[in-house]
Amino acid sequence: MRIEQLEYIAAVTRLGSLRRAAEELRLSQPALSETVRNLERELGVDLLERKRSGARMSAEGRELLPHIVGVLEAVDRLRSAAGEQHRVSRMVRVGTVNAATVPLLIPVVRDFRAAHPVTQVEVVGAQQAEIHRGLSEGGFDLGLVNHLDGDDVPACFESAELLRGRPVVCVRPDSPLASLAAVSVEDLLGVPLIAMRTGYVMHRYVHRLLAGRTPSFSYSTDGAEMGKLMVAEGLGATVLPDFSVVGDPLERCGALTHRPLTDETTRVLLMLQRRRAESVPQAARDLHEAFVRRARELGGALPGPR
């Protein structure tokens, strides 16, 4: 028994004629008729009543029709699921607020690529709201977002805490702030501030930290990576989670450094999120596990300033 035989029977039943079914299926009528007869011989029943006016299901065929339809529907579901698995097995999309890029994201992507050589990984920088929207709509398979300790985590996502860090002031080594053991809010207000745009957790954090006070001058930018580049070029200081600065290539080459904030106990959490779903593509599951495994290797936190 072949799937196309059942599809042919369904077409004949729907159209009421071998001729019309043959035209739709682009088969010759004798070929279609022979295929149906082969199935009838295999099952031992006459599925169709053939008359000059056309063909219709026999009584035996009507009893078997729900089973035939059920098989075809199951095949359609299988094909759809297989197609979706194939699609996502070739591409996994990760939305990120550009946090812990060097210690976490890059090693995970490198190891995943070695284990899944035919699967592309697309990493997209975005704000948290955009990442959540992408997860909800299926545009992202995974999302890396920051939360302040105590924030509510959306119930519609599965969330895993990867790293727990603290806010630090990121500056050039020749900045006056680099000579301090810790930076106070008053110190921060005295230099140009490179702030994240509205929509980033660190924008909300800095707004709360300054409590309405205004720095000497401020820039606004998207994401930690651009903020660090602006610091390295001498435009000012920025406030980021330590896991976004420690081990960064700009830090390793001496273009920037970081200092803790005075009397600041706030913790920033890096969360890995995905949409709650009954079926998660294998490639997305594997990449999720790779992130969790790497976070365990880091101990859930990064070392302090070196």
C-alpha cells in the first residue's frame, strides 16, 4: 500500500469521477483506474462503485473512508512537522541584547557550529521587547536578555538564569575615573555618559541610579558593543554588567577598563529565554543546552576586575 493510492481514492471520492480525478492528478484515466484496482485487490474490497455517470464510494469504501482520511491527515501532519524541523535544523536564530558576548555567546556558537556543521546560527542584536516579540511570533528560537534582580520574568517563556553579575563603570585606562577604586554617582555625573537607549535594562538601571540628576553630557546608543567602542574612542563612560566587559577584546588590548560603583549591591541577571511550546526543534534544544552548559562552566558568574 502506498500513500498516493489513498490520495487517489480521496480525489476520486471528492470529484465523483475517475476522469476528473485523473485530470486533476495529471494521470491517464487507465493508469488511475489500475492504481485504484491494485489497492482494492490488496485490501480485498471494492472501494468504488463504477457507473457510466461516474465513480463513487461503495458501502465498504464509505466504512473505510474515515480511516483513509485519518491516514492522509496524519501524513500531512508528519510532512508539516518534518518540514518545520528541516527549516529550523538549517537555521537557529538567537536574539541578544549583546551581553556576555565574549565569555558566553561566542564560545557557545563556536562549539555548536563544530557539533552541527550544517546548521546556521543567526545572532541578532535587539532590545529586550523586540526579542520577546520575536520569541512570541517565532522569529527567534532563543533570546539572551538582561534582568535586574527582582524583575518579574514573563510566564509565557521558559527562562534559565545563566550569569549573575554587577553593574560596573566602563572607562578608558587614561580616564580620571580609572584611577579610583570605585566610582560614585557624583563621579559619574562629572564625565560624559554613554547611556543605552530606552528599552534596555541598563537604561532603566542608570535612570534609577542617577535619581533624576543629569550628567555633564550624555550620548544615547544601542547595545553594549557600540557603547564599549565609544568608550574606547574616548567619548565618555558607560555603565554595563561586568559580564559584558570582562574578557572583552577591547579590555584585553588595554583600550578600556572597568570599576565598580560605590555602595552598589544591585545584581544584573543574564537570562536565556524561549517560547513555551510542546515541540521544540532539536537544533534549538541543543543550542539551549550548550548555553546552559557553558554558564555552568563559568560558575554562573565572572571574576571581578583583574
